[in-house]
Amino acid sequence: MPTSRKIVFIMVDTQRWDMLGCYGNPDLKTPNLDRLAGEGIRFDRAYTCQPVCGPARAALFTGTWPHTNGSWGNSMPLGQTIRTLGQRLANANLHTAYIGKWHLDGGDYFGYGICPEGWDPDYWYDMRTYLEELPETERVRSRQFATCLEEGFSEEFTYGHRCSNRAVDFLEKHAAEDFCLVVSYDEPHGPCLCPAPFNTMYRDYEFPKTPSVWDRLENKPAHQKAWAGNAVNRDNEALKIKRAAFFGCNSYVDYEIGRVLAAIERHAPDALVVYTADHGDALASHAIGGKGPAMYDEITRIPFLVRWPGVAPAGTVCPHPVSHIDVVPTLLAAAGATVPPCLEGKSMVPTFADPSTRPNDCVFIEFNRYEVDHDCFGGFQPVRCAFDGRYKFVLNLLCEDELYDLETDPYELANLLDSPDHAAIRDRLHDRLLQWMNETRDPFRGYYWERRPWRTDARPATWGYTGMTRQREDDPEYEPRQLDYDTGLAMEAGTRQK
């Protein structure tokens, strides 16, 4: 099994897979990420664990699902027994540094500015830290795109540039050590501050409309229609998708990533480099905006690039579905560290070495709540999704469910849930989804996920339902093995009949 004791993990906030040139969009300029893809593997079917910032990051940095780790909505902190990648790799004697947006401490968008356990406090730099460097008047200006249109505005003012500076400094000083460096940009998320020429380079650009823009949400879930509102009736012929600030900042963050990649090439050329985004953006598709309780590719499918000299074959493409849930076990395995049983993903190192190797039979995605602090995003919207590489099954607990064939319908327009020809496929994925909820100790599980109007062979509603016990699996470095309630002895298996 190949290993690397030098790891750089880079991510951005709010970037669809098709916002990079290497994924087929030549209009949005991302030369540094395109080059990274050419030097390694481009994963064509990579998916977030939940399409909203905090929960997506919670899965990325703990290797556990949002419904497991407690951060199942923005502004909800990780549970006290949940360990992060930084803690685990620091235990494995790597120098771990986290630079950039964190969003996992339960605070507001910016966080508390306090370095979590496991990461080097000398390099910790979340968004609160950045704001506290600025006078109050400058803080306000940092939240307004118009600021970067002022004469004399420079990259030195932006959060992204300051994150890159710290990352370059770390690599210059510590590349001889075993290390894991995380660089987590807020860009291209709003307010999209970026210097010239990026601040105006897409002023006249229209993002191409795909067939999903014409989706009127017929035969789609009721909560999506509530989310869309009057947009289902808009004139899509006249619609122009013009997001100059967003697209400019997308190219700007590529420029900043290029600075970090250049430092890696100077100081740690053999390092394992992984790149991704937390989630996408609807960009007017399916009559919805932003991201939230929907499983469409526009918001759940994200870029995922890997460069690992001597291991990952250059210029290759992995067509198989992959998930963010596998990032922590993969980086632990790549570093030669222990992958504990409590992690809910598995190592993708074999796929990094051979992109034809399929790492999963299905990938799963969930949604629980967008934001705990206010109700502008639909409140509690429990959703669970299974995607097998062709068919995507979506279970919307509070309203109608969905099934799409992405081979014949890549824009997810035709809901096949009630199609007799697809009933066996639907039921198979439904069963797999229920099994996954059991395996992962989903606290929201219950008979109501199985007893859907279309599932004629569902078991009766009973209080005990499956009668299973699911204790937390072992985390040997941090916790003793849990004890069986009936015997007081160490549990034999976390998931068992009770």
C-alpha cells in the first residue's frame, strides 16, 4: 500500500464540478486546477455528504456522517466524542496545520477564532481571525463586493490571499517534516471579493443554460416547489445567468491556489495533493437557488482532484462515484496511520493508485437542516439519497420521493418513482438506503422511512421496528470499548439484534 507523510488538502466553498475548465467548461478560467487535474486524477462523479457548508465540512474532516457527528446543520458544533483529521494525524506524528474557513465550532459563519485540538495554533486562521485583523470600518467593507471595484483595491485585502500567504510560509518552513496542511478558502462564496482583472473579467459573461433550467418541478417534491416559489413560472428563454462577481472570484481563487501549488512544487514536490469543494450551487437550475434540501447534481456533485507523484497516474479520469465520507480514512491510510472502526467511510488509496478501481457500490447523501439559527432555508427537511453510478434515489421524508436515471436523463428532469419499469430498481436502492441508515446509527431512522405510499411490501408500523442496537464502533486511541446494556460486558458488535 503506497504511503505519503506529506499531504496537502485544498478546498473551496461553493463550486460546482462544471465551474472548472478541466470538467468541460472552457469559459471559466481555472488554469492551475486544470493543470493539477492533468498531473493526476480527475474524479468525474464526486459527491458531498450534505449540500450545505457546515455539515459538508463536518463529514470531510471527521470521516463521519453529519447525522453521526452532531453537526447536521450550520452553527451546530461537532459532538464532544468526535475527533478530527487533525487530531488523528497529529497522533500519528504529522505536523498538522489548518488555514482557512472551519465552520465547525457551532459559532456563526465566521467562527470563534479558537484553534481546535490537533492543529498548530501558530497557523490557525479562520474567518474570525481575519476579521479581527481589520478595523470595524474595514470589516464592513470586507463584506461588500463593491469594495473590490474601488481604485487601488489589491489582493492583500482578501481573505484568500492571506490564507495563501500562511500556506506558503508553512511549506517554506516545514516541508522537510512529515505534515498535513489544510488550506480551506471561503472563495468563491460571497461576497466574492477579488482584485483586478478578476473583478470585472466576467462582466458580460452568461453561464450556459442546461435543460435543468427549464425544470418546472412537475411530479417533483412539494418542498422544492415551496423553495422555488414564483421561479417555476419565470420566462426561462429570457433568463440570463449572470454572476460576474461569483465567476470572477472562482478564477481568483484558482490564482491563489496556484500560489500554493507552486510552493508545493518548490518544497514538497512528492506530496499527496487533494482538491475539492464543499458543495455546488443551483445557478437557476430546477427553479431553485443556492443549495439546500435537494439532491440534484448541480448542488451535490463537486470537483475532486488528486495528484500523487509516483502513485496516481497522470492525466487519468475516475468515472466511479466517490464520496467525501472517504476522505479522512483515505488520508489516514495514505499517511500509514490507523483507520479506526468508528469511521464511516473507507480508504480510496487503491483507487488513487488505479482509477479503474471502484471504491463504493453506492454513495450516500443526506440533508437535515440548513441553518439552526433562523428559518429562511425551509427549516427541518430530512432527506436521504443513494446513488449507484446510474440511478439516484431520493427519500424526502416529509413529502414525495424521487428516482432518476442519470444515464438517460443527466439533468434529472423525469422523476421515475412511479414507473412500473423502474420499480425493482427503486426498491433495491430504497432497501440499500435503509440498510445504510441502520449501519451508520442514523438517529432519525424509524419505520416511517420504509413505509412509503409506493412501497407495497413495507413491513407494518411497529414500535420496535427492526429491533436493532447500534452502539458506537471502536475508536481505540480515544475511547474504551462500549459495554452491552444487558450484560455490562464489552459489546461484541456495534450493530446487532436486540
